[in-house]
Amino acid sequence: VKQPCLLSNWANTNRMKHIQDPASQRLTWNKPPKSVLVVKKIQDASLLQPFKELCVFLTEQKNMIVYVESKVLADTAIAGDESFGAVIQKFCTFREDLDDISNRVDFIICLGGDGTLLYASSLFQESVPPVMAFHLGSLGFLTPFKFDTYQSQVTQIIEGNTAIILRSRLRVRVVKKGIIMTNGDSEGSRKSMQYQVLNEVVVDRGPSSYLSNVDLFLDGHLITTVQGDGVIVSTPTGSTAYAVAAGASMIHPNVPAIMITPICPHSLSFRPIVVPAGVELKIMLSRDARNTAWVSFDGRKRQEICHGDSITITTSCFPVPSICFRDPVNDWFESLSQCLHWNVRKKQNYLSSEEEEF
């Protein structure tokens, strides 16, 4: 296997090799897509009409097989709409954590905000179909498409040859120690759970008033003990979420990295750091920790971490292919500008030549 490099021979700059431009990544189909998963934000009345319009377009004009989660159709505003009944009959439904649709869906359309995209990612624990996200929520950092022209945009995706970005995820394994019964017996062996995380893993002090006190290992070596409100382990995509609010830098999603950001550390020198994507991180309660900690994954599945439990984190082999409006670079800077108002400042006044003399 030939390793990527900038210079194949330091003595001969004419033999320079260039790293691939991230804007050159394209989505192409081996055969036309036939099925699509529509993920809609639950209990949001403003999304009912866009959802219905999109589903009618996909089923009747594009002859697509549409997958919809069962709880979406439980909404009385959808189930009770007689004019929409014929379309509902064509839907294929599924239930989260119960039905596996990973090999049935060609691509995903999200209607909502960034949280809707995070939820769509959580439905797939291995390969994720390409995701097209419409901005119908609050922030919209990860949702570059506007719904006004959805027909032409969806048609372009179905025809293929669109820009795409591979958003890395974190593979997280939580190991719980055996539960001790009142009679002293242990209830079963250690329990292990796995998650795929698109934004971040957050370990915090929960309801306790004490400092969080957790040990952080990198590839088996203890690198530091986090004393503060907690720690955030994020992907480059997640660097613009909770991490940036805690003082971290913003990393473009094409950069292969993992960011470690302390939350209100009780130390003036504990700054956020970036480590290579391939490392394995492990988080455990310190032996002298006064209280337990709590962990959540993209804001969900929150659970308590006790002494003897461990959280192992590394970069997943299953990224989220996110369809771009233009390309990975322009879309990212557009989101920084429009959503976070990055580097917005009142312009300095021009200084005339007469003023310069004074």
C-alpha cells in the first residue's frame, strides 16, 4: 500500500504529490436509487406541509420507495389527513432500535435542524446512506439545503454527481461493571454497549456539586486527570457544537482528528487539544473521585458512570456521507458565517491622506 505523502523525494521537488482537494469528492450511483428514508422532526407542526409535499413528490413523481418511522405517522395531523391516506399506504415503516433498515435505504432526506441529522445518524450503527438535510430547524449548521426548491434539488441527487463530505463518527464502547446484589452476589458479567456518535461524547459531573474527577488514557497511557465540570470528546463536525462553546477551535470535517475539550477545568493551563483520528481514548472515574459521572452521546442515551466503568472512544470506520449544497469547503464557511457569525465586526473607517498627516 502506497502511503500518502507531500514529497516523494525531498531532493527533487518536481516529483511532488498533492493531497486530494476535499471539494473533489463526488456522489455517484452505480444504479439509480430506488428507496429513500425521510426523517422528520417529531411534533413540529411547521414541518407537516413540507413532509407531505416531499412524500407526494417522491412516491408519485419519482416512484421511490419511502421509509418513514412509525412514530412519525402516529401524529394525528398526519394519520387523520384523509387526502394523505393514499400516500401513507405506500410507506414502508420501521421502529427505532427494533427494525434494521441499513440495507434497504439508498439515501436519506432530513427535515428539521441539526438534531434531526444527528438522530438520522444514530439509526445506523454501521454503513450510513448519503444524507440530504433541509434547513427547517433552528441553527442549521449541518443542513445546507433550503426547501423552497426541493424538487430540483432532490432530482439532482437522484441523478447523481453531487458534492459530498464524509463526516467522521466516533465508535464508543461503554463497559459497566457487574451489579452487586444485596446478598453479595454479582449479577452477571460486565455489560458492554456500543454507540456511533457524530458530534460528541460528553462526560460531566451530573447533579453533583463536586468537581468531576476522571482519568483520561490515550492508547493505554494515562495522559491527564480531568478536574472540572467534565470533558468533551468530539469529531471535527462536533467541534462547532458544544466544544466551541467550551472554548475549542473549529475543525473542518475533512480533517482526520479527535478533539478533547475540558468543561470549566479547575486549571489555568488545561487547554483543548487535537489528537490523531486513529488513537484510542479511554475515560474512567479516578480512584479518589468523590462522586460518579454521567455520559451522553450526541445529547442522547444519558447514563451514569460509576467506579470500575469505562468509556472507550476511537474514530469509527462508518462515517456519515453528507451531501453538499455546493462543496465541502464553501458550505462550511457559509455555515460559519450565517450560523455562528464568524469574525463579524464593524468595518474600520477609511483613513484619508489628509487625516494621515495628523
